[in-house]
Amino acid sequence: MNVLYSIFVDPFMQMAQAPDLLVQTLWEGLVGGMLYALIALGFVLIFKASGVFNFAQGIMVVFAALTLVGIYDLLTKWGVPAGVTAAYLALAVSLAVMFGLAVAVERVMLRPLVNQPDIILFMATFGLTYFLIGFGEFVFGGNPKRMIAGELSLPSGAIDFKMAGGFVSLQKIDIAAVLIVSVMVAGLSFFFQRTRIGRALRAVADSHKAALSVGISLEQIWVVVWFAAGVVALATGIMWGARSEVSFSLQIISFKALPVLILGGFTSIPGAIVGGLIIGIGEKLGEFYWGPLLGSGIESWLAYVIALLFLLFRPQGLFGEKIIERI
Amino acid sequence: MFYREAGQFKTSYVDDQAIFPIRQDRIGLAVILAIAFIGVPLFGSEFFISAIMVPLLVFSLAAIGLNILTGYTGLLSLGTGGFMGVGAFACYKLTTIFPDVNIIVWILVSGFFASGIGILFGLPSLRIKGFYLAVATLSAQFFLDWAFVRIPWLVNDNTSGAIEVPMRTLFGIPVTGPTAQPEVRYLVVLSVVAFLTLIASNLVHGRIGRSWMAVRDMDLAAELIGIRLYRAKLLAFAVSSYYCGVAGALMVFLWYGSAEPAVFGIDQSFFILFMVIIGGLGSLVGSFFGAALIYGMPIIIKSFVSLFGLQIAPATVEHVTFMTVGGLIVLFLIIEPAGLARLWQIGKQKLRVWPFPY
């Protein structure tokens, strides 16, 4: 009886008694969810457009962020005055590096593996992950670095407002993150749904062979989509880096994004957002109100359990394309 | 010329169904087994036996387990590390609760606990497949990781939170624990792996294996020809987890000696998936090749560095190792996506027709 009470009644009592804490938890869940969604978006982009489950997305985030910080350091060392100019110059160079990475991946890895089974391409992205880990540490060193958030004119500090006897504190960087993610998602959805190249991307995802036969250039498409994923990775790296610091341990956030993916569907951009929000909020609420019952640390698998429960009812995810099977 | 089955007639069904129908294969296998059982313990150095051969066999067994699931049944799983952990912890609990029962028995029994957990986490496979399933099996990995750390009962409330392998004997000779000789541990691991490989070989060549492969090739069609999908898939999960569990128990009891939960992490799962894919999906011999390559590659790279006497910081060596391993994985996939097992087959075919090109 006691157990049932502490599972089904007590958490809700706590929520009702301290609405400010509830709102704070919800907000943190929302921000976390947006950031998960951003990582998931990187996966979705590549999966939607090439059928490749890109395991390297997590390390790409770290790599992009490290490149940005590293180039900024280099520029200031060369005499460019530290500040906004150097930061945006570094951002431009990092974008160029991500483009170079996209071209290199297409040339070296994807082109020889055209029309191979999915699992082989999946495996190849593992190889890429290992390579990028080694390469990144080789070039930038393994020490954590500070993200140049202030120099990129991202706001810092917090807004507090009073509520029901307490107060809720919103970090300005979180508000900026939510805005940036929303804009990026809107832009990418438009790109996929309404532009010529977006349609070509979806054709490639359906079948490499068929897309080739109607005159779509696989090479071009792959570079475009890996570059887009690189841009998303850079944005993710800036946001996550600004919240803590840039280090290789950031790559595990890609595991956080996987339940978001299966929840939202591998092929749906809005799905990534909604999935991210459900997971983010569910995780924070679960950890805060139900976590003490099971011992801490349930965050690591709670998201997966939520996603699995959804999957039992909708095997293709919330927004995934309906699975049609033929013989 | 050297490898030709001309003149070897099969006069009965038994001959025809043999695992190795060609005489040269049987001779080759006998030679390999003789070297493994007699040559290695007699002439191998202690380092070679305990740091190369034992890990290699353990990983081969785990790779066979994953291969049954991913290679033969087509269900991608990323929970291997977790299932290995279940085997290891089950074996530890069993042998501390019933210390008088032979440790070999417990190693083999602990696999069944892994099976049970495997079936539980295999249930989503009835509804979902492909990468969705891979992510679903990740939930097993993360949940088990968490459980190994958070439930102190699993390690008998050890303050270190690690498995401390107790000393156990077989015919009066220590097999596990700090006093066990590497040769003894090696022979035990080898016997278990050889025995389980034989079973696996029989399984995949028989009715069950054929139903698994039918499910892999097209599950809808398999269902139409009367294969019960849920039975085939869950059986694959059970058998695969059994092998992984036994491999985990062997790893802790006969290789590490003591183990923290961290060794059953997500990295271990990926490591074994590498072995399966590089070795060849759907091939038992490929599992051995893959384990040898993936486990051996960093060792070879490191010994190369020391061979040339290069003065490089250890951190740099590690980074270069990472880069090389990553590059080689991509390279292998490009050269032969079907894995080393396919190269092995091509080699055998070439030998068969030699000196003619075809």
C-alpha cells in the first residue's frame, strides 16, 4: 500500500504543493528535449536522405564544437582581436571544415559503398566515429574547452519571475536555444518539403538505384545532406557546449537522442521535435519525482523505456511513415 | 590441386549432411584442434596464452552469440555487453551461494539466466525491426548497466562493487582465482568454446537454423511458409543471449579474475558487433576471424610502433590507433562487405581449382 501511495499519489501531491518547482522542472525538460531534438534532427536528416543510420552524429557534434573553439584560439593567436569578429570568422571557417568533412565522407566512404545493405553503411559510420575520435584528440587534445558563447553574442544570465510563493529561473541561453532550434527545424522542414533538392533527397532515401535512374546525382545529394547534418552538429555543439563545456564526453549525448528517434520516427522532422519534448520532459519529471524511489541515475534508461512503450503501440514511431510490407 | 573433393563419394545421408563433408577440411580442423589443445599450452608463452588466446576465444564465443542473432536471424542487437554481464553476475551469485558445485557447471548454467533476460528484451522484436529494434536493444544495455551498478546484492554487497572471483578447482587443480595457471584456464576456455561452437554449428545447419535464415531473408515470407515468427525470433534471442552470457562468465572467471560493471558497457557491445560484421554476418568461422582481427589489430599496431622504436607519447599512440582502427573498418567494408568469411571462401575456391583460373 505504501509503495502504491509513493508511486501514484505522493509525486502528484508534491507537484500540487510546489507549482514553481513543477514549472521549473517542466522548463528544464523542455530545454533538454529541444536539445535532444537537435541531435535527433542530425540523425533524421541523414537517415531520411540516404537511409544511413549515422552513428557518427554524436562525435560530429564534438568535432564541430572543438573545431570552432580551436580555430577561434588560433585566430586570436594570429592577431585577430578577440571578440565578435574573431568568433564569427571562426564560425565561418568551421562551416567550411564541416563542408570539407561532408565531401571527404562522400568521396572516401559512401561512394564505394553505394547500394550496400543498410547494416554495412551503419557499420561504416562506426569506423568514421573511431576515426574522428582519434583525429579530434590528435589535433585538439583531450582537454575540455570553454565554448565561446559570449563571443558569439549568445546571452548569458537568467531571468527570474515570481510564482506561487517561489520563483522560476529561466537561463537566457536556454531561451536562445529554444528559439534557434525552432528556426532551424522550420527551415529544414521547408527545405525538405518544398524545394527541388529536398524532394531529390527523399527519392534517394527510398532507393539509391531508382534515384540514379531518374537522373539524381547521388554524390551531390550526399554532400548536401552530410553538410546539413554537419551544420546541425555545429549548432548542437554550440548549445551543449555553452551549457557545460566542450569535451569528448559530449558524444554520449547521441545515445540520449536515440530514444527520441524511435519515438518520433526515423524519417520525420516534426517527429524528432515532438519526440524530443516527450523524452526531455518525461525524463526530468521521472527523475525528479519518481527517481528517489528507484535510486538515482534512472535518467540513463528511463527514456528508452518510455520510447519502448510507445513502440509497442506504434512500431513506426509517432510520425514515421507507415510501414508497408510486400512480398 | 591440394584441396579437391574428387574421389570422395557420399554413400549415405549421414555423409551428405556432415558438417565438414570434404576430407581436407576434416584434416585441417583436426590439425587446428591439435595445435590449439596440445601445441599452444606446451609451447606458448604465458603472455601469449593469457593475454591473446584466452581473450580471443572469449570474444569469439560472444561473437558467435551475436552472429546467431544478427547474422543468422537478421535482428540487429546492441545489448551484447549487457547480456554478457548477466552471465557473469549470475555465475558469481551461483558459485558463491553453492560453492560445492563445479564451476564449469555454473558457467554453463549462468548462460540460461542471460537467456531469460534476452527473451524479455527480445519481446519488442515481435513488433519492430531494423534500426528501431537496435535502439530497443540499447534499452537492455542501459538498463542492465544501471542494474549492475545500483543493485549491491549482485556482488554480495561488496564495497568495491566489483566481482571478486573466488578460487574454484576442477579435479583438484585450481581453475579460477589468482592461483590458477594460465594453461589450465586456457584449456577450460578452449573446451567450452569448442563444445559450444559444435552445438552452434549443428543448430544453424539444422531445421532451427534454416527457420532463422528464412526469417532473416524475409520475415513475411517465412511466416507464410509456416514458420512461427515469435518462436523463431525469441529462440534466436534466447540462444544468442545464452552464448553471450557464457562468454561473459568465461571472461570474468577465466580471464579478468575480477571485473567492475563498466566492462559490460556499451563499448563492449559495439566491439563485438564490429567482430561479427568484419568477420562476416552469418558465418561461424567468420566470428573467429573477426574476433582475431578486431582484438588483434590494436596489439599489432602497438607492436609496430615499438618495433620501429619510434619515440611517440603513449597518448599519441592511442589516437593513432583509434584513427587506424576506424580507417581499417571502413577499408574492410569497402573491400569485402561480406566480411573475412567471404574472403576465406574465395581462397578455398581458388585452391580447389588451382592451377587453373576457374
